[in-house]
Amino acid sequence: MAQLTAVLIGAGARGAKGYAPYALDRPHELKLTAVAELDPVRLERTAEQHGVPPEERYASWEPLLDGPRKADIAIICTQDRMHYEPTMRALAAGYHVLLEKPMSPDPLECLDMEQAARDHGRLLTICHVLRYTPFWAAIKKLITDGTIGEVASIQLNENVGYWHIAHSFVRGNWNNSDKASPMILAKSCHDMDVLSWLIDKPCTSVSSFGSRMHFREEQAPPGSADRCLDCAVEPDCPYSATRFYLSKPYMGWAGHFCDDLERETILHGLRTTDYGRCVYRSDNNVVDHQVVAMEFDGGATAMFSMSGFTHEQERRIQIMGTRGEIRGEDDLISVYDFLTGQKTIIHPPVTWSGHGGGDSGIVRSFIEEVRNYGGQESLTSAAASVRSHLMAFAAEKSRLSGGVPVRLDEYAQELRAAGAAGATGAAGAAGVKE
């Protein structure tokens, strides 16, 4: 197999630690030839790990994409609102693009990127990594094989974890929809994608409720302070940044704001960065819990629930079919046959790589698709992703309107009309801004 080459745009947690390691583990398949990253420490660290020459290390993506194409693939892992421009430029320059989810917080930009991939004859694959894990692939095969008959209803719970929501969605990079994306897109576009994939029929209607119920100033305990290090009630707060980032089980998460995990370095970060702020006094505006009800063509329904108020960080799914039922949790899948009464337990292979094997799985699949590209769509192509992204956008529009149902066909028509009229700021007009 011929080695493929890639440029990496964005060397943060997802780019440098999620997808780029594939080139270190399997250098005969993939090699990084250039890196663009705003943070100079991350830039140099990633470039050194991959042997990228000094002249191919860039502080921004623009000069990397100027001039002749430098590789077969562009892996783009910038922040949510910085996906559109480098993706459009990379596609126009002839790169096949592996793009971190979500595509964009603006639905018109999502549609533009999908069309650009088609116009330029390039793969644009979105990192919906769950599809590439043994667990979710096994569930999909059971449905495709007709094991439980026709899917009638699905219940999917995303338990975000009380510590994860505090880290990423109250204090972290995805805490504010004006800077990143709404929660339903930033965290749960994976879930919209999985539901769309498993049911495999168009979603026709969406209704949603949710709010930022807890993480706001009115809920702050009496005597609390702006920072955990200065707080008199910190020992009694389950969301204490001091306890979280200095405790062994979760200390590694401090790597998002520290160059090393030494105690003094972490303490400095808690004094100077947003990760040391009180969860009740941050600039967050995304929901901390949300439910979405969906109807699909043919009558199947789905109910999705996302909550930050859970102990475990996990997904649990119940799929109710006309001939049986599937339940999945804790890396186990149980299948119940209505006719025979037999219950079967399936143990998919467990892998300790990122996202249950999804991070390496999507890179492996993408490389194979690039090698054999003949105009076909990938498993998580832009076209597939747009369908599930529109479900998320519609859910947010419904939530902001008090749960009023949104018809997907009408919503898509509105977006196309806005695009044809050359509208700007479509995300706000479509009701996806807090």
C-alpha cells in the first residue's frame, strides 16, 4: 500500500491527540508533511513528534494552503467557527478533507461545504467517530440483518458526566454558542448522526426542550468566589476545579490549559485561565440538559436525552423493533427475540484508543477511501452529516421557541431560500444562537 500524506490544521486535543497519532502508529500508511497551529508550544511539539521540517510549520492555516498542494489529505481540527474557510480552500486546492465535527454552527456553511466537495470531486468526511467503533458497528449490523425486524422506536441517552460538562461546556472552549456551537451541535451531533444512521430514513419532524438550569449565577452558593482557589465553600462544591484538576483520576484534563501536569503549573493555570473559574460565574450560555423528540419517514420515532448531571460519561441506547429489542450500555449489547424468548449477549471488541476505537477507525477508513476514490461518498460524508446537522439545528430552533415542532422539509426549504438570496448570518436567522 502506498503511503499517503497529510497536512494538519489545528494541533489541539482532537488534531494532535485524536487523529495525527495514526501517522506515528502506522507510518507506512500516513505521514504528516505540514502543521498549522496558533499555539507555538503545540505547533512545535506536534511538528517535532512527526518530523515535520521547520519550513512547513505555520502559525496559521492561510500560508499552509497557499501555493501548490502539499499533501493528499487535509485534516482540519480548528475551533467550530473556524472550519468553513480552511475547508473551502482545501477542497478548492485539491485536498481530500477529514474535518472535525461539527461542520459549522452556520447551516448555510454546512450546505456550502457539501456542495464544494461535490463540485471539486473531493472527499469531505466529517469525524462522526461513533460509526467507526466496534460497539456501534455491531448494533448497526444487527439492525441491517433484520435481527429485530423493523425499527419502531429508539431511546438514546447521552450521559455527559458532571465533571465533563464543567470542564468542556461551562469553563472550556465549548461553553458559549457565540464562540463555538450550541450544545446539541457541539456535543450531541454525534447522537443525531447515530440516530439518522441507525433508522436510515429521513427525519421529518423535531421538537426539543432544554435549558441552562444550574450553571448560572443565581445558583451560586452563598459565600462563593469568582475562582475556586479563593472560594470559602469550595470543599463542599462537586464542581470544584481545585479538586478536579489536582486529583489523579482527572488530572490529565489539565493538559487542556497546561503544558505539563506539575502541581505548580496546574495551580498557575487555575489562577489565570477560565478553567479555574467558578462554574456559576463563567460566560457559559449552552444548555446543561436537553431532550429531543424526533419522527422519521415511515413512522419510526426517537427520543434523545442529554444531561450533564450524571456520574458516568457514557451513552445508553434501547432500540425497539417489531420482532425484538436491542439494548446497549457498558460496552455490552443485549438482543431479545420476541419469538423465541432468547436473550443474547454480545461483547464487541474493546479498544482503548480514543472514542472506543473511533478515532483511529475513522482515519483508517478515510485513508482507504482516498486510495480507492472514484467519486463515491464516505461513511460519514458531508452529505450524511448535513442530514444529521439539520436535525440538530432544527432541535435548537425548536428549543428556543419553547418546543414548537419543526418540520425538516420546511426548514430545509427556508435554508435553501436564504442561501439563494445570499443571506448572511444564517445561523442566527435559523434560530441556533442562544
